[in-house]
Amino acid sequence: MNNIIEWFVKNPIAANLLMLGLLIGGWFGTDSIKKEVFPTSDRNFININMSYLGAAPSEVEQQIVIRIEEAIAGLPGIFKITSNSQQDSGSVGIDVIEGYDFKEVLSAIKGRVDAINTFPPSSERPIISQVIFRNTLMWFAISGDMSRSELKKIGYQIRDEMPLLAGISEVNIQGLRLDEVGIEISENTLRRYNLTFDEVAAAIRQSSMNILRSN
């Protein structure tokens, strides 16, 4: 190292030419360098969701999650397995090692999970999907002196119009309350028809329907 420094000291013109070359190369290289405000972190991730209505988290773990983990353990290409058990459902996440054929790993996982025949009869079929991560560009809130329904209408309008702008692929809304219908029955009405509150609740439950609206 000392010999190199000594040589540059004795040859200042060569040192200046080398420095000039590095500066010119760096200047022209800036155009080819990828620049991002929010750098992306690409991940090959597979998610398995499964519903088991009426089951406690511990039961979901024993009957659903552990059986999926045992079935896919040892498959080539899997870097890490994480799981989550909650009331009525469980999920298993799989990180795929970079460089492996993602479709091949996904197909192998589907084959192993579909071959499990010990799931509880009341559980639903597992949903296996690739997770695509998107970076959030910005968050903003909508507020004003108006009713909640009017704010919701404006929010849906913005959600539908913003993807028309260049560079925006998806817009999501959070914090909205679901629409609900309230039913109130007086005690006099119940006595008149010789009904109990539980009977009315059961009748409503049997004939009710959940309708998901996107706008």
C-alpha cells in the first residue's frame, strides 16, 4: 500500500488523470443507476389460508396449521415457514429461496396440502396463493363537515378515479365502518304476539343475508 501511495506522489499527473477518469465514469454512470424514493424489496411469498368456523385458536393450530406445516416441511426451495392461528381461521406463510423456480415450489406446496385428508370435516378448503407486495406511495385522510355516508361516497369516488392517473396501480380505503341495520322491538309488541326476543333474533338470523358492496 505504501509503495502505491509513494508512486502516486511521484507521478501526480497519473493520479490526476485517474481521478478525472473516475469522476467522468461516475457522471455517465448516474443515468444507468436505478433510483427509487421508496426502494422495493422483492419477496417470493406464498400464503395458505383456511377457515374453520367455530374453532378456537388452539384448535385451529392443532387441526389446521400444524398439519399444513408438517406436510410441506422438507420441500426444496422453502426458506422459512411462519404461521398464525386465530378464531375461526389459520394461515401459513412460506418464504421461497431466491433463485428457485417459484411456480415449481408453489405447485409442490399445492400437491402436499391437497393430499392432506385429516382436516376436520367442518373446515373449508385451503386457499393457496402467491402474495404480491406493493409499496405504498402515500396515505391521506378525508374529513369535512358532512355526514359519514357522504364522506364514504367521496372516498369511493377517489378510489375509482385515482388509478386512472399514470403510475398508480391500486388504491385502497381503510377505516370505513360497515353499513348496519338496527332492529328494535318493544316489549309490548313481543307480548302481543307471544314471542321472546331470542325467537325474533333466531328468525332474523335464519333469513338474513350479508351483502358486500364495493361502492
